Amino acid sequence: MRRRRSAKFIEEKSVEIGKAMGAKIVIGTNSAAGKYSPYNFASDHTIGGAVMGVDPATSVLNRYQQSWDMRNLFVLGASSFPNNAGYNPTGTIGALSLWTAKAIIEQYVKNPGPLVKV
């Protein structure tokens, strides 16, 4: 419940700031009010499609966002998430991108190949 109140507060403040800045159109979605509905697309984030995992038989990418099938293919973004965590995935995407970049620089460039052995 605390998160919902916090999200509602942030949303209301964002609308207020937009109006104060002179925005001609400011839309408050009120997405934090009421019950959750999968049909409320006020804050949706497209995810999935190239899911990461520990088994090449059930996933497309390893934990370094590297394709199991093509060792020189790295897929960054929310496509590697098997499901949505419930809030904006940007922070997690950024962290995974840094994790991947570090592995590419420190491991892959020196020894191109799978970063995870199965």
C-alpha cells in the first residue's frame, strides 16, 4: 500500500510540475489509484522475447546477455527479462548493461567465446 501511495504522490507532483512549467497538455493517468488491472497501460514496459537463463534449452541468453547460440551476439535491454518486476526496469537494464560491458571488456575481448560454460 505504501508503494501505491508513493506512486500516486509522484504522479500528482509530476503533473503539477508539468503545469508549472507551462505545458499545454498534461495528462495525469491516476494509474496508482484503485486496483491493479492488466488493462491499465499507463506504465507498461515491453519485456521478454530473448529471455536470459541458466540453461540454453530454456533460454536465449546467458547471464551476461550473450546468446547461447551465437557467441558474438549480446542482447541488451528488457527483452532478456522473463517477466516484469512491476516498476520501471530502467535501473536494472542499466545495471545489466554495465555488467555485460565489463564482461566483454575483461573476458570476451581477451578470449572470444562463451562467457558461461554449461
